[in-house]
Amino acid sequence: MNNFDIFVLPFAIGLYTLLIVFIAKAYDWIKHLPVEDRRKIGKGILSRKIFGVFKEIFLESLLHRKIFKVNPLLGYMHMSLAFGWFLLIIMGTIESKIYGRDLLNAPWDPIFFKYFMHDTNKFHSAFFNFTMDFLLLFVLSGVGLAYAKRIRAKIFGLKKTTKQILFDKLAIFSLWLIFPLRLLAESLTAGIHHNGGFLTGGLGTLLARFIPAGHFEYTAWWLYSLSVGTFFFVLPWSRYMHIPTEILLIAFRRFGLKTKTGFTNFSQIEVYSCPRCGICIDKCQMAGDLGNEKPAAVYFLNSIRAQKVKTNLSFDCMICGRCEQFCPVGISLNEHRMIQRNKLISNSYNFHFLKNGSQPKAKVAYYAGCMTHLTPSIKKAMIYILDESRTDYVFLDKDGGACCGRPMMLSGNFGGAEKLIEANKESILKSEAEILVTSCPICYKIFRKQYNLPIRVMHHSEFILALVNSGSLSINKSALRAVYHDPCELGRGSKVYEEPRELLNHAVDLVSSPYEMENALCCGGSLGNIMLNYEEKDRINQSVWKEMMTNHPEVLVTACPLCKKTFNKNAPLPVKDIAEIVVESMKVRHLTTTSKITVTEAAL
Amino acid sequence: MTNWGYRINKDRQIDFDRNDRRLAMYIRKYEPSYQLCISCGACTATCSTGNLTDFYNIRRLNIFLMRGEIDEIAKHIDKCMFCGKCELVCPRGVNTRKVILIMKEGIKKIKHNEQL
């Protein structure tokens, strides 16, 4: 079956251009990946991981499960367009193969099927006519919702939608015309040749009654082909490049590739996978509370893709992780921010004053960190707990010490951070401790991720919980209504959500707030944002307070000294750290033995 | 001439009409909150690096800046560990970490003879 008419050319040119450009880009990306990454890809393709890849492509790229979690209507819109179009292509291909005689068909056979094939009196015709029309209706429902979203984003639970750049506008313009034009073209043909289903046949008959369908049929197919062709042709320079790129991203990510502290081609693939859906703008507190959406992740990624990253934009981010948490593609946005910062600043440092003397040895090393030193009540509470539980500990930075290095990393100075890590690691290892405990989630995160310590690292909430569970500490429960705030670095940053809550349930009556766990709000005090002034941070903090007060607590409990300091500025309630709450509910136990009880791994 | 062993001390006079104000103007443009500084010393008291050295603190950098002693700043500014305590305790709300970042950029540009 050689179906050909000159109107299929725009479609064909568009499709072939897209294929060539994408394959060339993908080849270039893969070729210049670091060697270990390429090895991981090779190993991954031949392993069972490939099933996980197909599963994720089905669940996320087609069904858009993550977007459903953000808002069901939004998820349906994206799904109907993606999954609907996918099914149209599959069904259309099967349809054209069954009607045709060759096993191989030209790419335009399924797309323009109804134009070429008028004889639909075969036994399978009713099924295909119905299915294709149903799928077209499915996609058109998504297109309709897409029009609605541009007018009123509120129905989709979004406060704003993304501002589009020129190529995106062109791509959207052509995309939005494709399916209505397909409906028009197929209906006109169905009106003349009666080869339509319930939708195209019905509409076709209606149209044929009022207009000379024969005159317009050919033009309609031309327009349809032009719209698809334009869309494919513009795609590599628009947001829709995410469609093919996402597949590479999912596969490579499952094979173990990651963006860490350098911008590799995997990072480039992440940047191109951004579909500019706008969910990140909605989740960003700076966009919501300050009305400043310019530094939102989507615009930031746009600037990386255009290779025009500005200092102001990359430093104006709290690195709270909310955008990263809800990104449907799972781009590692925090890492991208820090990498761009690293490229923009002078990475100089001079820490020769860090000297390492001798270190007393103990089973547990307690590292307070810079911020805890600024909130002495937390320090006092921790020392009390450590003493009362008869823990064998050493207070590593009792007289102040070097900073853990994460604020330096957040500012982009990776070299300086490395030096600080080196100095601190030496003193931690010299103490020969088995457990490192810190009361600051910022320090906790870098200890866990960058320090590569051979010993166990615990946040003080985890540690105190272990003390309680092993009986070294006894606390009483009070009727105090408390609400817990998940710090960004502990919650989304280190995935520690349950332990602080479990510990607090031993001590107070914990109430919930509308923004918890992965959805928690940033207090605003971020060390990650260098651009905000104190008044803007206050505004963010005040709106967070409003949410925390929803269930009328009597006290706000934090697990981070920086959060505590930030919340204290606008506090309608007392703000206490977990350690302070524990101390208040403790009964002092006098043990009969005089030897120090060590908290070993076994007890935990 | 015979060397009598007398030493001539370097002139420690700072002429405020002819000091090098390039860096100060650069910072004034990009982070004007630095002008709010009242030299109260809270930052100095809490500085992590200041605790470990005998010289460094951000208040002193401000004095060097006003005097135009850019070389002195360059000598010490790389010691900042960016911990952020100074910013939290500042009673006037100076955005100290941003000031340090901008100072570093300004010094780099001056060293490379670029336009500030």
C-alpha cells in the first residue's frame, strides 16, 4: 500500500528532522559522559534494571503519577495528552498494518489513515473506528483543559503558570492545533466517505449538511500535516524536548548516574528534561510569599539551557528542596543551584589557621555546630541529657571550632568546604568515637553525605530517641499541645521524618499542621539564600507561622537551631528545640553504678 | 652613605581624600545594607574564624574598606568560613555573607584590572 500525497511532506520533514536532531544530541551527550557513567549505562542495559526503567516510563512519562499527587485535574490533563497520544499512535499503527498488506508502513500511514483508507466495511472496522475516535476524544479533553489552564490556573490548584519563551509559544501554538485539526480533517472525510466512528462520523455528517465538505477536506488535511510538522520541527528548541530526553533521564538515573558536584552531560540531560510544567513555581515560597517568581527552578533551568546563568538568580534560592520534592521529572534542582554558584564565584579560601591538636577519646562525639553555639539553650539541654544518661561523650567543638562546611558548600565554594571537611574529619576520627551526634541538621546533612565517615552519624533527635528506647533516659508525657516543624535539611534533605515525631510522642501531645513531612515549609532563615534581606525572610516566616498555628498548639517544636532562631523573631508562641522539650519532661534517674554507661550499637 | 642603623618607619597616614574607594563603591552599589553597620561588635564576638585567629572579623574588614586598604582585605577575607552567625546576630540587618561574597568578587576584578 503506497499511500502518498504531497500534503504528508510537512509531517515527514518535521518527524525526520526531529529524529535526526535528537539522535545526534543523544549521541553527543552519551559520548562525552565520564567513563564510569558510560560503564554504568552499559551494565544497566543488560541487567534487570531495564524493567524498572520501562515501569517508570509508563507510570511517570505516560500516566504522570507524580502530577496526580500534586493535583488530580492537572494529572489528568497531562496524562490525557501524553498517554492518549501514545495510544493513538500505537492503535493507529496496528490499524494501518491490519488494513495494509506490508508489515512495514510509512510513518504517515497511521497519521493520515482516514484520508487514504475509505473502505471501512471490514469486520474489524467498527472496533477501530470506535477506539480511534474514543482516543481522539480522550486527547481532546486534555487539550481543552490545557486551554482552560492558560486562562484560569486556579482550577488546577496552581497559583501561576510558567511564562513561555518564544520557541515554547510556537510549539504550544502548533501543538494545540494538532488534535482539533485532526478532528476537523477526519470528520470532513467521514462526512464524505462515511468511514468515521461515533465522533468523527457524527461530526462529519453534521458538517457535510451545512458546508461543502469536499472543498475543505484537502485543505484540512494540509493544515493538520502542517501543525504536526511544525510541532516536531520546533520541538528540539522548545520545552517539549523533554519528551524524548526524559526517557534517557529515567534510564540513566536508574542505572546509577547522578548529578553531584560537577556539571556532566547527565546534568545537561536533566536540564533538557524540564517540561516547564510550573509546579515548582507553585511550591516555591518566594514566589508565593514574596511575589518573586523570577528565581524559580524552571526559569533557572531555562537560563542554564540558554547558557546565560546570572549570579542574582542562582544565589536567590533558599535550597529548601520544595521544588525538587514535587518536580514530576525528579531533577536534582538543589545540586544544580550549587553547581552554578560554584561556577560564578571565586573559590578562594585560606584556612591555615585550622590546627588540630590532641583530642580526648570517647564512645560518642557530640558536635554542636556554629548555629547551636548561637542558641545556648539547646547546647545546655544536650549537655544535660548526655550527662544524665551517663553517656561516655566528648564535646568536640566545646570552645567553638571550624564550621562543618555546608554553608560554604551552599555558597558554591566547594574547595573551601573540602578543606573544612578535612580538618573536622581529622578531629572526629582522632576522638575514636563510634557515634557522631549533632544537634544541627545542616551539619548532619554534610556529615552524612560528604564526609564519608566510617562511623554512625546521628541527629540529636535520633540519638535521644535511642537513649529513651534503650532505657538510659526516662521521660514523662505531658498534655502540652505541640506542633513539630520539619527542618528542610533534616526532612527533605536527609529523609528523617519519623524519629523526631516518635520522640516527641513520648513527651508531649503532638498536633499536626497542614504542611508536614515532605510538604513542610521552610522557616525562611535559610543559609542557602544570599540575596534575601531580613525583612523578606521575616515575611516568609510570618506566613509559615500562620500555617503552624492551624491546630492551636501551645508550643512550636523545632529540631534545628537556625529554625529556632528564625521562628523566635515573630513568635506568638514559645519555640523550643526537641532537646529542651526532652529535658523538661525528664525525671532524673540516679544510677547505682558509678561507671559510665556507653551507648553501643547493640543497644540501638 | 654610612648606614647608621636608624630605621625609617612606614607612613601609616591614611589620606581620606586620596584613598582607594573602588571596592567601597562597588559594595555600596550591590549591597547597600553594609552602610547600616554601627560597629557594635556582635559579629566580632560570634565570628567562628575570629574565635580561632587573632585578627579576622567582618567589622575590621569594614574599617579597611572605608580606608581603602584593599590589600589588607585581600589578605584576610579568604579566612571567612561562611557560617552565617554574624548575619544572625547583626542588630541592623546587614547582609554580611553577601557582602563577603561581593568583596571577594570585587577584589578578584581589581586584581585582574577589570572594570568594577
